[in-house]
Amino acid sequence: MKQDLIVILDLGSTNNTVLARKIRALGVYSEIHPHDITADGLRALKNVKGIVLNGGENRVVDGKCVEVREELYDVGIPMISIDYPQSKCKMKLDSLPEQDTLKKFLFEECGAEANWNMKNFIEDQVELIRQQVGNRKVLLALSGGVDSSVVAALLIKAVGQQLVCVHVNHGLMRKNESESVVKVFRDELHANLIYVDASERFLGKLENVADPEQKRKIIGSEFIRVFEEEAGKLEGIDFLGQGTIYPDIIESGTKTAKMVKSHHNVGGLPKDLKFELVEPLKQLFKDEVRACGVELGLPHDMVYRQPFPGPGLGVRCLGAITRDRLEAVRESDAILREEFARAGLDKKVWQYFTVVPDFKSVGMKNNARVFEYMVIIRAINTVDAMTASVEKVDWDVLEKVTERILAEVENVNRVCYDMSPKPPATIEFE
Ligand code: XMP
């Protein structure tokens, strides 16, 4: 292993991730672990150079204050504490901006080296994946999203043809998205890729289903079924690759951190698939996952793509999905993305997309009355997707997008711009 490690023990701080990122920003790899780790558990981690006891407001759990095990003080690894009055550490950090004390602790007290970078991370992970997998096979559901794409590239580097990728096209992908996954992974990275066009099957199941939650459930469970069917056709698979990233683990709750939301990867694949998991990105934050993708040579567009919901365009073709409206969503979304890129807004705006409601309005085309659908444009900025503000898009850009949608997208006679922040609106409509 190339990297030194600083272990942050979670004693109820709400700033564990901020601290982890601060230490990584200083070039030293850091991980957050539960407060009750044993001395043996600590010794089993590789290259531990220092420990931060990170206390805070959630330190009282079920009426009791959580403490680290006494035995940790005898392991002989330098320690520092933050907001943890009972600690026996010599060094204390009064607050996270105290950059100088943190640096002194890392580089003088612990003797850590600033050797955390993506090149080393990839080399270490390749070695770890090879140790775990040996000459056996790994299966990966490759959606084409940032996380699954980066895991795929990393696994290809580590175990090559022992990786089997399955890309399920549920018919709700954006324009040319599945084609691009096949081109990059099969043609350029020479991955062992199974492409399943399940569009008809998904659209059939979704016919006449208007309730948003019901739509999501159908898409999620159908995805699992298709994936299981494909996995059943393969022989000798022992591992399942997953694009789990660090916030998925942290937000799902630790012993002292409150659960933010539970995360499901690949649409919540069932535990009884009986595969061992390979999750090489599980210690990375999103920006680090992107940096890893770039280092692995993935195309910029794939690595820096905006978030896209698992149920895809299915939650943007409002109400019961029909093929004409689904095409209107897909085409208008492609136009919006093209024009935003042309105006440089793709690098500025966090998320932007179109939706098509399931009602029509009156209009006029070629001097005749028409009764057609409308496209709603949504463009928002956010830090964590919990709240969002509306982007003040330049009027000329909006005019150009509108002009093109009205000229190029069939069955549409009206374009609107959504002015609603989150809350009260959510980012997606369904
Ligand atoms: P909302 O609509 O809840 O969306 O404000 C917040 C962010 O989450 C994305 N989103 C999803 N992402 N699976 C995902 O991976 C989903 O089912 C899903 N639903 C919403 C949404 O695009 C926005 O970025």
C-alpha cells in the first residue's frame, strides 16, 4: 500500500466528513471509523499514522456518552482530540480552521507523508482488487452513470476480461446514452459487456401507470428482474461490483451519526444474489470519484455528467408514460443540453433537464389549430440537492432553446420555464 492513513474516530461529530476532506486536501488519506473500534481492528488497517478522536454534539447515544476503548491509548499511534473533554490525548484541536495545529499533528507528530493522490489510489486499489478476486469473475451493472463507469474502468484495469458488465437499457435513457456506454466500454476499453435492450419490456410494464411512486417501484423491481435473469445465464460469477461511494455509507448512518437517507445501489439489488461485493470507490467523495475517472482515461462528458435519476426519463415524462411524450422529453432534453453546452452553462449549472406533462394546450401551426404537449425547462443550482435555487438563464439562451424545441420536437407547441426553488418544489417533478 502506498498511502499513509489517518483514522478519524466518530464520537458524535457532525463534521466527520469535513475533517476527512480537510486532511485529504492536505495530501494525507483519511477514513472515518466507528468510535468503538478495537485495538486489533485498528492494527488491521494498513499504514495508520495517526488517530483523530472527533467528538461533538451527537456523543450522547441512548442517554450514554460514547467513549473510545481504553486499549486504543496503548497502541502507540499518535492521537489528537477535538471536542472530546474526556480524552487522554496530549494534543487537542479546538476547532477545524486550526489548520496549523492539524498540519503539525499530521506531518510532525505522525510523520505522515502527503502521498494521497489518484495515481497511488488506483495502484493500491488495483492491487487490492486482484488480491480479493484472484482468478474468479466479477459482475457489474453498468448504468453509464459516473460511479458505475468509474468502477467499471477500475475493474477492467485490475482484472480485465474477468469482469462481466451488464448494461440494461430500460428505454428511459437519454438520447444516445446507451450507445455511448457500448462505444466507450466495449469498443474503446474492450470490456466484456452484455447489452440488454429491455425497452419494450419496461414500457409495457409502465403502460397506463400514472402514480409516480408506482412508476418508480416498477422500474426498480423490473431492473432487478432483468439483471437477475442475465446473471442467471452466466456461470462462475463470485463477485458483484458496486459503485458505492463514501457519502452513501456515511449518509446511511453510523452508530453516532443520524441517518440522512438510506441508499440503494443499482436500484437496490437484493442481498440474496449471493455474491461477495467489490466496492473499490467506497472511501471516495464524488469529486474524488471524478478525478479517479479522469486518471483512468474515461471521457470528460461521462465523468462530469450531471446527476441523472435511476428511473431516468420515466420521472420526467409525467403521469402515464406514452411513447410520443417520452420521445418529446428525450429530444427536448438533448436540445437543452446542446444549447447549454454551447453557451458554457453546462459547467455552471448543477442540473438542467426538460419534462413533458400529460396534458395538452391549444396552439397554431401552419395557420391551423393544434392541440399539443408542452415542454417545461428546469435549471437549478444546489450544493447537496437538499435545497435548490433556480438558475437565472440568459434570455437569449432560453429563446434559442425554445425556438429549437418548437421547430424540432414533434407534438409540442409550447415551452415554459420552471421558476420554483426547492423547497417547496423538489428538483424532479415525480
Ligand atoms: P429531488 O427531486 O428529490 O431530487 O429534489 C434530488 C436529486 O436526486 C436526483 N434523484 C435521483 N437520483 N435515483 C437517483 O439516483 C433516483 O431515484 C432519484 N430521484 C431523484 C435528482 O435528479 C436530483 O439531482
